[in-house]
Amino acid sequence: MTRPMIVVTGGAGFIGSNVVARLCALGTHDVVVCDHLRTADSGKWRNIAGHDVADIWSPETLFDDLDACAGNVEAVVHMGAISSTTEPDAERIIEQNFRLSRDLWHWCEAAGARLIYASSAATYGAGEQGFVDDNSAEALGRLRPLNAYGYSKALFDRYAVRHSARGSAPAQWAGLKFFNVYGPNEYHKGGMKSVVAQIWPSVRDGEPVRLFRSHHPDYADGGQLRDFVYVDDVVDQVMWLLATREVSGIFNAGSGEARSFADLAAATLKAAGREPDITFIDMPEAIRERYQYYTCADMSRARDAGFAREPTRLEDGVHRYVTQFLMHDDPYR
């Protein structure tokens, strides 16, 4: 007997592989990964190696594979994207982050499948409009992302809201504006890894942790503030949506608290049994004009819709990440 299927695009990536791990552990669906695994040395395949996935699809044949399984696909969890905020090819970003999402939207609509997709806190730009996940077309139209990645995500958010208002939408749809997510299985992301993962080699080797110096008069060095959210918390939000078919819309996915990079570094050092040891370096000039000094998710809309999970405290999430994953020879979930 065939079981209902959930397809996770970007399922070998950071957040996607953590969603795959949770779905496989639940055991109620066949879980299909759609992703590029890159080279064997990249380690990306290790993100899913410990889980009983039903199949692995190539992104190039995604829609052919979806069509072949159309009657069995209950939901698509669309985490696949070009996530680099410094990617220079805007056309490539729009093709992967907007057009593919648009086509998945209409496929799910036609097939009666549900769609949960990755938006981003990058849609908020410098935060002049705040960080409230207002779904109105007017509010979405006021956002000014700072890079092409953020623009591509904002463009699809507006597309989703517009088509939903016209009655042209999947049976359930939801976009999640991920803030600064950290946790296991991000090791392939290079310069886009969380600060915890980036500073870990220095912490492990007994060296000082290096953070960017502030170039804003209102923020001390290391005092730049971010909404850091542990990956388990955003997976909880995905699972809540999958379990709550009547909820649709765009939601923030963060902790609801702004903490400093100095706090994050101190928590990482403490989890490794070290005293604070932080030095500061100049921020590259190329990113200074587009640098966000503050982000903080307003989580009230998700809570009002029924997402009741309390966020993981920064120190607890970092301790879990360091002691259960980064300190081990096999740090994969």
C-alpha cells in the first residue's frame, strides 16, 4: 500500500534536512528529497544519510517526478533556494527563487497539494518598516530588501498574497520568514553558515573569536543585534503548519528576541568550557552599506494562529548545538 508523500525541496540543505529528519522520525509519510548533493567531499549528502528517505529527485526533473506521483503528493515543503545574500547573478536568483516557487505554487494548486515555502527575514531590508509579518499587499509593498536574494523572496511573497486573494492558491499555503537560524547540518554552507559554526574552529582550537567591529555609532563592537533562532524551533513551525491545514499565510520564523553577536560568541565559548575571548576586526567595506544592525521577529501573528511553542533560549540552543553536534566526530543529525 502506498503512503502519502511529502516532497522536501532543498531537502539535503540546512533547514530542509532538519525537516526531513523530523518527518522521517514521525514515520507517517514517504519523504522525498529534491536537491543537488554536490560532490561527495562537500558532505551535503551526509545531512540525509541517517534517515530513511523514500527517494531523491533531481531539481532538473522535479516537475516530471511530481506529475508521476501527483495523486500521492500531500504536501511540498519548498526549502530549496539560492540563499547567498552576496550572489551576484540576479537573473539566476530570480529563476531559482521566484520562478520555480511560482511554478510550484500552481502545480500544488492543480494537484490539490499543500505548499509550505521558505521566505526570509531579508525581505525586511534594513528594518525601517519594522519586522511585523503583515500580510497585506500594502505592507508587503513597502518593504525594501537590501539585496537580490531578499528581493526574490519578497517578490514571491507578494505573488502568493495576490494570487491567494484572487482565489488561485494551493489547498493550504504558508511562507516562513526565517531569521538567523543556527544548528546542525549547516556545515556545507561556507560563508553563509551561522556565526556559531563559523567561529567554532577558533573556539575548538583555543584561539580568540573574531567578530566584526561596529561601524554604526548606536552599536558597540559586537553589539550588533540579531534574532538568532535554533533550527529545531523553525522545524517545529513547519510541523505545526503541516498539522494545521486551516492555517495559511506568511509568518515570521524567529525567536522573538534580539541578542548581540557578543552574546552568541560568549555562549559558544562557554559551551566549550572556555572563558570569553573575543577580538574585533573591521567589517569589509563591500557589505557595510547593506549591513543589518538589528533584526527581531514579531511572533505574535504565529502565536495568534496557534503556534504555541516557546522559543529555545539562545544559551540553551548554542549549548545543545556545541555539545551534541559540533564537539563530535559525526556532527550530523
